[in-house]
Amino acid sequence: GFLMAAGLEQLLEYLEHQGFRHMPALVGVETRHDMVVAIATRYLPGAQDGWDWYVDEIDAHLRGERSLDDVLGWARRMATVTAELHTCLKGLGRSSVSARAYHAHALRSLVEAVRTVEGDEGASLRGLVGRVEAALEPLHVDRLLPAHRVHGDLHVGQFLRSGDVLLLTDFDGDPLADPVERRLPQSPMKDLAALLQSLDH
């Protein structure tokens, strides 16, 4: 999806200024009518995204070719990069969000998933509804959570690897969200939860 030029370009320049080095270096942004149409970053030779390289690591572990410590070591590196990203972002759009708002959004997503998913997967999901609702209960409180700009679409596929180099990419946020909403402050826990979910997948 497109973002207003000021949004994405400003974010990448801000991260560079903050010293975040775990992303491909920004070469330039092409805009037309105040919309980003192309982003050029420095080429990373031999890079694969995490849906390839990390899945290959897990497959190698299952074949006995990689230790569990090796596989978890890469997960720790992704977590470290995520922590450094949020340390850099904490001053951008610093605000707070309601825990109850996240709770309500998650329940709406659950209802929609139960309504939409059919077959064996739907039956399995319906059997888990009570457990999901219980897991969401800690968010059903009158509490404000610290918030700032976040990645917004964080998962293992956003981590490019070439040899021992690990870089984070695709900072334009949730492709299903409105471009303005993508730039709103959110809890960094949202990114962390999304990354953990992708690791679980």
C-alpha cells in the first residue's frame, strides 16, 4: 500500500538519525502526487527473508543438522533488533493507548475469524474461543499503555539475512490498515506479539 511521502520517508530518515543500523540503507524515495511509489535501499547480496531462511533453519534442526540453540539464537537476534528498533522509536509520537481498546479490537477479530473460518480449521478455532478469551482478559483493564510509532507489520518475513548479516525491512506498516492509522502511536507490545506469533507459525 501507499503511504504519504512524509510518513515513510520521515520514519526511515528518523531511524537513520537515531543510529538504527539494522535496516538496508536508504538510497531514496520516489513520490508522485505526494504518494510513495518506490523506495530504493542498498542491495544486500544473497539476502533471503525469514519465511525462507528461518524456516530453512527450523527444517535443518528437525533433520538433526542444526542445534536448537542455533535456531533459538536467530530468534534472539530478531528480538534484539526489535528491542533496538523500539528504543530508537520511543521518542517518535510518544503517547499512550488504552489496554481496553486492544481488548475490544482482539475480541472483534476473534468474532470475525470464527464467522469466516470454515471446515476443520473453523471447528478447531471454535473449540479454542474460551482459551483465547481468557488469554485476552489481562487487557480488559482500565490502564494506559505507553505507545509510540511502531513497525506495524513485524514478522519473521521482515528480517532479511545474508550470511551473518540480519536486517529489518518493510517499515510501511500493516498493509490492511488505513495509511493515516499506520502512523498512529501504538504499544510496542503489538510488534512483539506479532513477531512471537510468526515464530510460532
